[in-house]
Amino acid sequence: MADPLAKYGIYVDDLSKIRVLEPEVANQTNKLNEECQNFISKITEFHTKCDEFLQIIDRMANQVEREKMKAIGTRNLLRSFAKERDAQKQQIQAEIVEKSMELERLRIQYDSLKKIEIEQLETIEQLTVN
């Protein structure tokens, strides 16, 4: 009885229910459906894991960016310290030159005053002797 019905595209399954599909095709369709559901759940799990991974990467990127900004700030601070140190060095060197020139001027003035003192002492001595 199953064969004559099969000729018309009607089949009886294991539970004695009438089906339009062949039992083998129905089984394959059910298997394919189960595999599709399994695939969808795996894809959903993969998508979830990718989202978590992207969130972790974003947090790390933000942390790296903060550390980069800190490093840039520190580098700029060090550069400003170096420039300040160079400016202080130049200022001190200018002061040294200025003080050296003043020392030389005072030396010359001292020598001049020493000569004047000697001349005055000689004049006083001559005046007292005469």
C-alpha cells in the first residue's frame, strides 16, 4: 500500500502518519534543520566573543592612548627642563663674562689708584724733605 501511494507523492512514516515528503528527505531536512540551528548558535556565540574581544581591544587602545599621552607629556616636560637648564647656563655664562669684565676694570682702576698713591707719597716725601 505504501508503494502505490508513493507513486502519487504520499508516504507513510514510522509513526504511521501520512506525509507528502519521502521519509528519507524528511529525515535529511530535519538533520539539516538541526545543523542549521547548531550553526546559528555557533555563529551567535562567535559574534558574542568577537564583541567581547573588540571591547577588550578598545579598552586596551584607550589605555595605550592614555599612556602615550603621559609619555608625550613627560617628554615635553624633560625638553622644557633641558631648555630651562640651557637658558640658565647661558645666563650664568653671561654673568661670568660680565663679572670678569668688571674684575678687569676694577684691577685696572686699582693699578691706576696704586700709581696715584705712589705718586702722591713721592710728592709728600719731596715736600717734607724740602
